[in-house]
Amino acid sequence: MNPVTALRWQDGALHLLDQRRLPAEQTWLRCVSAGEVADAIRAMVVRGAPAIGIAAAYGVVLAARAAFAAAGDGWRAAIEPDLAHLRNARPTAVNLAWALDRMTARFATTSGDPEPALLAQARAIHDQDLAANRAMAAHGAPLIAPGSRVLTHCNTGALATGGHGTALGVIRTAHAQGRIAEVFVDETRPWLQGARLTAWELQQEGIPARLVVDGAAAWLFARLRPAWLIVGADRIAANGDTANKIGTYTAALAARAHGARVMVVAPLSTFDPATPDGAVIEVEERPAQELTQLAGQALAPAGFAAWNPVFDVTPAALIDAIVCEHGVIERPDAARMAAFLEAAGR
């Protein structure tokens, strides 16, 4: 059992571990409305593409409860503003829209009070994500030679998913199998998900790890020779181009330049066949203050401008393997992606 979890449904409400406060304190935020869930997603109380999708699914349950109480059998129309609020909370991670589409697909077959059926669907999304994570770990771990060092970027563990993790799930399983000697963790500016969250998760489980600044990637690959860069994804285009936390592209270039391999680990819900390539992925930009301040303390001169994209896109040509719950796509390109998705029923 994982020592941490990002979210749980309890006593008719969604409880979110406030990841902005980790590792200093573990504070839970109780959400009783879809608006509160959407605001928590936008504010990064909960983050990580799979966890965002799961949170949004529970947000639909809360929205349906309120809509049914207010409008009775007219709840389907009454719920639309809440659905739009949830859908617009963050634009880059496709899992959010995927989860909402899966929840709304149940509307047509739901009669009477919609909450029980929608809660069952949200719980199924949650449970299936955990099962998918374990399957991904089983597929990805054997790609790593025993005794390897690896680098990971951002947080892709239990905090970012329904449990176990995507990229960090592969790392957990590979370490248990004796395949990983040491994990290097990028700090992941500007929210420091690597320093605050991934380092904390690895420490909880006693996995040998060291923190590095984001700008150390090339020198790390040159001097200490990690065998793999292992990352998650927020959206994977039809040709294999992958959107992930800002800094992933830089690390992938450094890995390729020094003979290391790049593994992307994400559930099938992160694949977006409707997006042909990375050039058309909408990349979220967030406020300048996230760069110019840290915990309310100024890091740059007052009023200094900043460009703050929080994702980048790694071209498929730099990726050696994409791992999902259905298996591994090696050397991804449009043809291999299409064949894989067809076999997986997408």
C-alpha cells in the first residue's frame, strides 16, 4: 500500500491533500461543490494529469447532487455551468476532459437521483487508474537494466495519480526488482514538484535519490551517466509528441546528446489521437509571480516581466519508449502510435 494518496472520497465530499503545502505540512481540503473542485485544480491543490481527471470526475458527482436538488429532472441542463467550470480549470492535461466525457456519457442512462450512478463511475475511474499504474510499472520496469541510475522530472507518483504513479510507479517497481541503484530528481521549477513532492515520496519509501537543479541535466548525463530519463505526460499527440512539465524537453535533449534513453509513462487516457502533433497542443501559461516570487518572497525586481509556460513538448524523435497500461510503443511515430491505439481499442 502506498504511504500517500492525493485524494479520497469520504463522507459525501472530495478531500484533497493540499500539495502546495508539502512537504512542510499535510493539510486536507474538503470540497463540497464542483466550483471548489475546479478552483482547487486551477490553484494546484491537486496536480498531475491523472489525479486532475479523477478529481474532476468526483467534481461531476458534486455538481449533479446540487443540480438535482435545485432542478429535479432538469438537472442535466442545470449542471452545464459546473461542467464548463471544471473543463476550463486547466487546458493542457487531456485527462481532465477525458474524465468529464466519460462521466457525462453516463447521463443518458441515469434516471432519478444521478448521484449514486455517477459516484460509481467516478470510483471506477479512480480504481482503474490505480490498476493502470501497476500495469504500466510491470511493462516499464523490465526496460531498465539492473543497477541503473535514472533521472526523473516533476512529480509522477501517488500524489499525481490514483496511486503508485506513472513514471515514479515504474521507478518504484524497478527499484523493488533491483534494477535501480539511484534516482536523480530535478527540482522542477517554478513549483518545485520534484524537490517538494517526488523527493518526499522517494524518502517515504527509502529509495536512494539525490536532488539536482533543472539546469544540471546535461552535466548530470555527461558525468554520472544515468541510463534513462523517465517522465510522465499531460498529453500525447497522435504522432507521439508529448507535452509534460516545463523542462522535460531540455532534459530529453540532454539525454539524447549523451546516449541515455527517454521513457514516457502515461495511461491511455493521456493519449489524444485528435491532436495530430505537438505543434497544436495548447500550452498553459501561468502568472509571472510564480517565477518572480517564492512563497511570497521576491526573487526578482518588483514588476519584472516573465514568460511562464508550465509545459513544453518533447518531439517523438527524442522518445525511445512510451509505456501505458496496454504495453510499450518503442520509437514512437504516427504509424506506430496508430497501430498501437487500434490494437488497444482507441
